[in-house]
Amino acid sequence: MTGGRLAGRVALVTGAARGQGKAHAVRLAQEGADIIATDLDVPDLSAEVESCGRRLVARAADVREAEGLRAAVADGVAEFGRLDVVVANAGVAQVAPSLSPEAEDVWRLALEVNLTGVWNTCRATLPYLIEGGRGGSMIITGSTQAYKSTPGTAAYSATKTGVLGLMRALAIEYAEHMIRINSVHPTTVWTPMLAELSPDGMSEEELREFYRPVNGLPVPWVEPEDVSAAVAFLASDDARYITGTALPVDAGALLVGGRAKRGGAS
Ligand SMILES: NC(=O)c1ccc[n+]([C@@H]2O[C@H](COP(=O)([O-])OP(=O)(O)OC[C@H]3O[C@@H](n4cnc5c(N)ncnc54)[C@H](O)[C@@H]3O)[C@@H](O)[C@H]2O)c1
């Protein structure tokens, strides 16, 4: 248990079924928040959230579909009576050379989920933050790929740079309501996404070797909980005057020229 910086508050996390979203939901519950969790399928988080003594509303909601997402958020707010923290985490990553036949579908899906999905999440939740009159904190998941790309990741990089612009624009637009909007930019994070993007047939030791050049610190990746710690900080009053900021959780990846030898979006 890491204290109660979010005691009495309510947090929405999208993409909460696995990976970083799941870790964020658990960490925010540990910090005292009740959780509204969404994913393509209903996230199964009740044991984790209830073991923190917090409550959970879990819904299936595709971030690409604004109406369904709004309904899920409305259910959560009806149950808990307020909304304070929004973590727009849901995302997809696919690697495809830009001139390959599959690049069009990859481009479309990346824009729909990683950019329009975040936009939908912001639009579904901002009215509650404003109406609450208590301010709020929104955290958008970017990537180091907002700053530094790798071959075959044009769609992914474009969307992650896109959310940086969206974050800054919304941060200034809603500052007068004391709503803080920031982004986190992880390097490689050991989640199902990274495992699925990794070359087939490599042992864990080989994967560690493969990803190690990505980062400045001598680690191949960070854990989801490392990103959750940054999310929890930005969500909390410890960050009460931090807004419009892009926070790398990058193990120094942005300091070095190395990259995984093939593919491997982050
Ligand atoms: N893993 C990495 O190396 C890495 C690095 C930097 C940034 N990121 C970003 O972190 C975020 C979380 O990724 P992760 O590593 O936990 O990946 P993940 O694939 O393990 O989890 C992503 C979750 O998002 C959900 N999702 C996908 N499309 C959705 C949609 N249309 N509507 C609702 N939910 C949807 C998935 O079902 C899944 O549960 C993403 O935005 C990703 O781009 C990941």
C-alpha cells in the first residue's frame, strides 16, 4: 500500500484489462481511488481493486466509439457520484513499412484508437471534471515514439506525437477549470503489447539483449508499475501545479541513439 493520495477520488482508466492500464488501475486503487475501468472486453479487476478496499465499475467500451464510451463513463459516475482522474491509456501498436499493403490498415487503426480514441476519452470525461468544480487530472499515454521513431512505425509515431499536441491544446483550454492535463511517454514496457511486437522464438535472455540498446540505463524495458508510479504522481495533488507537461518514463531512451535491431515499437 502506497498511501492515500487519491482517497475519496474516482479514476477512469481505459485499456485496463492488461498491461499498463491494469497496473494503473491497481496503483490508483492503492492510492485510494474508486476505479472505472474500460477495455474492449470487461476488465477483470475486481479482486485487485477490492483487495485495496476500493470499488470498481468495469465496462466493455471501445474508445473508437464515442457513444459507448460516454455510456460507460456515465455508469461509473452514476455509481460513484464524481470523477477526478482520467487515464487515457488504451492503445495499439503495429509495425509495417509505410509502402507495404498492410500499412493502410495499420495507419487507420492507429489513428482511430491512439488518437481519436484519446480524443473521445477526453470529450467523454471533461464535462464531469468541469461540472464537479474541483478540478481534475487527465493523463494521456504517449510514448518515446512521440520524439524518436523506428522504421515501420510511421502510424504509431504519428499518433503518439499527435497526442502530445492534443494534450497541450486541452491543457490550455481547460486550465481555467483547474483541470490538469499531462502525458507520460514510456520507453519499452514489458507488457503483452511488447511481447507481441517482439521477434518470434527468442528466449527472455535474447529479448533482453535485443531491447537493451533502446535505453540509456542498462535495462531492456521498464515494468508497467514504473509507468503507474508516474501516472499516480500526476494524478495526485503532489503534481497540483503541473499541467501541459510530457513526462518521459524512458530509462534514458531519449538520451541515446540505440534501438532494437528490428521492429519493436515502444
Ligand atoms: N508496451 C510498450 O512498450 C509501450 C511503450 C510506450 C507506450 N505504450 C503505450 O502504452 C499504452 C498501454 O499499452 P500496453 O503496453 O499496456 O499494451 P497492451 O496491448 O498490453 O494493453 C493495451 C490495452 O488496450 C486495449 N485496447 C486496444 N484497443 C482498444 C480500443 N479500441 N478500445 C478500448 N481498449 C482498447 C487492449 O485490449 C489492451 O487491454 C498504449 O497506449 C501503448 O501505445 C506502450
